[in-house]
Amino acid sequence: MTSRHAAFIARTVFVKDNNIEDACKLLNRILGREGILDQYRRTRFYEKPFQLRRRINYEKCKAIYNEDMDRKIRFIMRKNRTDPYPGY
């Protein structure tokens, strides 16, 4: 299998040359990127309702902040925009 082909299909990781360590690293990276490991860690123990509310509110605030920062960065990185401060 060459690098042009997909290394995984639907969370199935292909083992190349009996290299289990690299396949495990790839699987952990995929699961971490999709948030499955975080969900597993959260559901291992009981989460009290106030902790659940705090976590959800924190995640909402973080998502709003990240979206706002992405918007600002896209605006700054934009080319051919008019000068926001004419005369300076």
C-alpha cells in the first residue's frame, strides 16, 4: 500500500508491514480527532449534574470564542480589502 491510498476506512486501520505500533498511533489519532476518546473518558465515571452543566457551558463558550477568532483571523488574512483606517 502506498501513501496515495487511504490509511484508514471507517475507523479500520490498515497494518503495513506488520507494524502494529504505527497502526495503533494512527488509530489513536483518528479516535482523538473525532472526539471518541474524550467521550469514553467522560463516561467512565459518573458526572454530577453541576459538573455536566459547567462542562457544557465551557464547551459552548470555547466554541463561540474559537468561531470569533477564526472570523477575525480570516478578516485579517484577507487580501485586497479596503484600508480600514484611511488617512493614517
